[in-house]
Amino acid sequence: MEPQSVSLTDKWQELERQLLMQVTKRLPVTLTRGKGARVWDVQGKEYLDFVSGWAVNSLGHCHPVVVEALVKQAQTLIQVSNQFYTIPQIELAKLLIDNSCFDRVFFCNSGAEANEGAIKLARRYGKLRLGGAYEIITARGSFHGRTLATTAATGQTKFQQPYFPLPEGFINVDYDSVEAVKKATTEKTCAVMVEPIQGESGVNVPSDGYLRGLRAWCDERGILLIFDEVQTGIARTGSLFAYEQAGTEPDVMTLAKGLGGGVPIGALLAKEKASVFGVGEHGSTFGGNPLVCAVGLAVLKFVIDNDVVGNVRRVGNYFRARLEGFKVKFDFVTEVRGRGLLLAVEFTDDIAEDVVLECLREGLLVNRVKPSAVRFMPPLIITEKEVDEAVGILDKVLSRRV
Ligand SMILES: *Cc1c(COP(=O)(O)O)cnc(C)c1O
């Protein structure tokens, strides 16, 4: 296929420009079908997908286990109000609790909503246990979502500026510095909220001991430690949850992306002592409905029963080693970062956009996580053979720049 063919806009792309709010800078491809680690566009061109719905499609596209759970539940019960008990919600809660350090779950529909819930929970905790403390310390370069409160929590001015004034009570400090958190802590602080690895600002892995240091500080001050595992959770980094590798446990954790394997679901988990919502103090119409919970249950069961964590470690290490090879081969590749199957390659210059577009032409979907870095978040069941294929395409694209 000729290189210029993917930049040809089709009728759908023209309609999108007329009909949709123009908030998303899309790549010039209209996708219609997916299977495993591959997707196809309207022209029938095939792509290897190392974006996977933005670290969402844990089991790849249209995995039989996901499809079966979805179809079966769709034929049984899709949605009822949360004023009634439903079984998939309780089964998914049990599986999450049996496999984590938490005691209780609240289900919602997205990562932002899970974090919004965590913020409200921390404020409730502050009111009940900490004399009205309400401030939450978060990190610069973090990403916690697009609602007003999670935008205030997100330590990146580019997301905040268009919406000033934002809800107050969020202090953004340097990531990977326990000292910075200590300095920002006052009698008004009720919680510290961080990502175990920062995803959206470039796959930033903190130093060993950072998360344990935060734990010790939060214990000393009696404040809550919240981990946003929306991106790192569900095996993405080579353990079911990233906190396991940090050798510490937060009081509260949020999940979304990989949990549903493609259906919109979010979860807020807390230890008993932090689980302070009273009846009527939080809620959601769709949150935890039978349809998404049945799928989340099937995905999480598959991940646990099939040692997907083992695959993420094995293939993740293999992928990482192959990417490290680029550092030797190309002098403009400076760093390989990340854990498991959440990896990024850093370049000396702002070439990520061009690399993404050239990979697209060659049939590989990757993500420009920042102007100078490309991120990889393939399905968790990706094989070494598929990694070889992706690395081959990357090698071809990068070789043109020498
Ligand atoms: C994607 C992401 C969010 C937001 O999730 P949405 O489902 O888009 O609302 C929050 N936190 C982190 C760490 C994320 O990666």
C-alpha cells in the first residue's frame, strides 16, 4: 500500500468534522473491525494494535471470553437500578477483594468517575476523622481525569488553564519526591493521591522507595494514601496491581481502563478504615450494572486463571530488551521506560508524531505520549511473535531517520 493512502480522508472523517465537537485530534484512520491484537480500517487495511483502546483491551479485540460474557448477559439482564441487588456486581466485587488488599468496592463508569469518588471519599474521611481536613496533595505531571475536580487534581496546567477557576483543595507538587509531599502537608491535608507509574505524562517510573515513603508519611500524619491505578491496574505493569511491586499498600485505589476489557467500567476500592461513605452519600445510575460487571468478571477471571501476569512479565521483558536494542542502534533513542506492557521510548527530538504517522502507514498503531516519546500498551495477551512484528516495523521507520 502506498504511504499516502492513509492520509486520504474518507466520508466518515468529513462527517466527523461537521458533527462532533472537535476536542480530539484523531489519526486519519476509520476503524471498523478488530480481532486479537489486530484492527482493520474501512479500506480493509490491517494494523497491529499497540494502543489497545488506550490500555483498555486487556484481552485484545473481541476476545471470545469477552464476547460470550457480553452476549449472554445482554440476553439476560442489562440494566436495573442500584436500588436492587444484582449478581454480576457482587461477583466482580468478590473477585476484586479476594485478589487485592481492599475490603470494599464502589462501581462507576470511568477512570475520572472513580477518581472523583476517591476525592469525595477522602473529603468525607477528612470531615469525619481529621477535623474537616479537605486538601489533597497530587503530583505534577499526573493525570486523573477530565471532570472539574479530577482536572484540579491533575498536575498539568494545559488541562487546567481553560477551566479556571477550578475547585479548590488540590496541591500539585513534584512527582517522585516524598520531601515535596511532606512540605505541602498541613493540618488541612486529608490525602495524598498518586499514580504508581505516571502514564499520560510519559510513562514515568518513580524511584524505588517513593511509594513506600509516601505510605510511611501518610501513616505518620494519619492521612489517606490513594493510588490511581486506572492505567497501571489489571496486570498492565506485570502484577495484578502496581502497588504489589512497590511493596506497599494504599488505603484507596481506583481502577477503570483494563478492568472491562473494552466496556466502560470504573471501580473505587478502599480498606475498611477508609470506607466512610454513608447511605446516599455517593451513587451512580449505570455504575456496576449487570452488563459491564459480567464482562469485567469474565476479563478478571481470565486474567487470574490464565497467568496473564506471567505473560505480561515475560513478553514485557522481551519487548523491553528489543526496544533497548534501539538505544544501541539509533543515537536519537535515549531511553526505554516502563514496566510490564506499559513502555515508552524517548527520543532526543520531538519526532514522536512523525514516528506514529509512519508506523500507521506501515500498519502499526502506537501512541505519541509526548512530543519526544512514543508509548506502547498492547493487549496483555500479546505474543513475542507479535512483538517481533511491531519491533520490525519500528526498526524500519526509525532506520529511515538515520
Ligand atoms: C485514563 C486515566 C484516567 C481517566 O480515565 P477515564 O476513563 O478517561 O475517565 C485517570 N487516571 C489515569 C491514571 C488514567 O490513565
